[in-house]
Amino acid sequence: MDGKQESGAQPLLTKTAFRALLGGMSERKFEQLLAAGVIPAPLELGPRVARWTSADYEATLQRLPRRQKAPEPERLSAGRQARIEAMKKNHAR
């Protein structure tokens, strides 16, 4: 063999490579998501050799929670509205 991968062959990812693909996720967060089932369990190639596939990466992207925009707290909304009204009054003078 000449060291090249066959076309269609997908490399297996180490934990470090998998975390890097996830934007440099911390090891702690990675372990939390693995325990929660968001990240699939790795392939066990040996007693100390665990790898993930690119399909595992794609599945993880689909399972990661999305950040939801929270509504503005009522107190902040009321304060913002009061400042707007005050600016309108000052501008009308």
C-alpha cells in the first residue's frame, strides 16, 4: 500500500479529533454529553482504543441542543420602555 486511503474510506476519530470537530469542546463537557447519550458511544477497538466515525459526528450535530432565545424579563422590558419614553419627551422639547 502507498499510505493513501481508499476512496470512500472514512477515518476513525480519536476523542481529541472528535472534540476538535465540535469546536474545541472541553473534555468535561464532552464526557457530560457522552454520558447523556448526545454523543454516541465509541467503537471499542481495544482495551484502551476508542474511536468515533464521521457518522457519529453527524449524529452528534443533530442531537446537540440549540440555544433558544429567552424572552426579555418584564423588569428589563419595562425599564427599556421607560427610557425610550423619556428620550421621546426630551427630544420633543
